[in-house]
Amino acid sequence: MLHYGCARKYFCSVATSGHRRYKRAHTYDAGSISYAACGRASVRAYLCYRMRFRAENTKATYLPNWEHNKVEEFIWWAVPFLIIAALAVTTWTSSHELDPFKPLASDRPALTIQVVALDWKWLFIYPAQHIATVNFIEFPADIPVHFEVTADAPMNSFWIPQLAAKYTQCRA
């Protein structure tokens, strides 16, 4: 929740643009809200426990034989299980919706760019246009782009933060 105090444009991994921007922002917001709710409930339960069972509280009754209460045990196991299940389902569905290899729905054909990782530089080949560039990539807005990433160097990560995708490629 603290990242809301700063402008999102300064966080390059969060400041994406395009089709996946709103889905990614929704995932971050849902995660932040659920984590804040869990943290708030945990702190509240801890403070209630500390206030009830402090040494100065003589009204609290000590019940040493409470280990077989089925309702309390169900709550202790069901609530964390439901929280984890909800977070797992949200994470699973959102990460599959944001799969960088999943093509975007568009009425225009995708622009194919072959990306070759070389030692200390990137080679971008536009096969349909019969051109190639080194360390410079450009493509028009509102057209889906399909990257074919290969490598001639040992280990490379091709990452354009605004497209919300990262491709890691090893020499084959």
C-alpha cells in the first residue's frame, strides 16, 4: 500500500502501458488490499490477545483444557486456508492472463521482430521489412508485436518494462 504515495510512472516494472496495463494494475491492487486486510486482522488479533491475557487482567479466566473445541479448530484452519486459496486463484488466473507468449486479440496482423542477443548488444531483425538494427527497436503503436528471441551470448534477458514482458534466453 505504500507505493500509492509515489507516482507509478517512476516504477518502471509497474508503469506498463498497453492492453496488459489494467490487468496488471488490478492484480497489484487486489494483492495489496488482501495483504493489508490480512495484516490488519493479524495485528488486531494479537492486540486483543495481549489485552485479554495480560497479567493485570484478573477478570480473564484461565481455561487450560480448550484443545478439543471443534468450532475454534475449524476457524483456525479454515480462515487461513480460504485466504491462501483466494490469493492462489487470483495469482494463477492473472499470471495466465498476462502470459507474454499469449497473442493479443487484434484485427491487425502482428509485427514479427526477431531479437538476437549478441555479446554486449542486441540485433533486431524485421523480416517483413527486410531491415535490421543494432541496439534500437521501434514499432508502431496499436499493432501487436511478436518477438522471436534467440541468443548467441551465454545468458540474456530481453525486457521492455512498458510491454510487461521479460524473455530470458540462453545460447542453444
